[in-house]
Amino acid sequence: MVYKKIIGGLVAAKALRSLQKPPTIIPPSGFSVLNIEQKGLTGRKWRVHYIKDDQANLKRFFDVQKGSSGRISGSDRWKFKW
């Protein structure tokens, strides 16, 4: 009986997670976004993988939480739209 509740909870969490939409990422010039993946159980955190256009063999990433509107890295400004 307990197993049914646990499995039901996991299915519900996965369904809720799939309803979350990723943010729209506006990278600064000279950067390209490779992919965005959901992190965590609730899906409120997203991992953004990107490259600098002049260093295409070096992949980098950062995490974004729901509600953040931007990120500044040196002189580069990233914008996030939810």
C-alpha cells in the first residue's frame, strides 16, 4: 500500500516537472546557447550550457532559478525571460 503512494507521488512529481517551461535566454553577443536542462525535483532550476563563439571547444554552464531576470559575467550581460 505504501509503495502505491510512493509511486503515485513520483508520477505526479514527474508530470508537474514536465509542465514547467524553460526560460527564454538572451545571450550577449559572441555567445551561443547549446541547451537548457531542468535540474532538481521541483524543476525550478535550469542549467544553461553555452560556448563562446571564439572558443567553440570550451563548453561552460551556469544555473538559473525561476524569478531571476539576468546574469552579469564580467562585461557580459545575460537576460532571462520567464
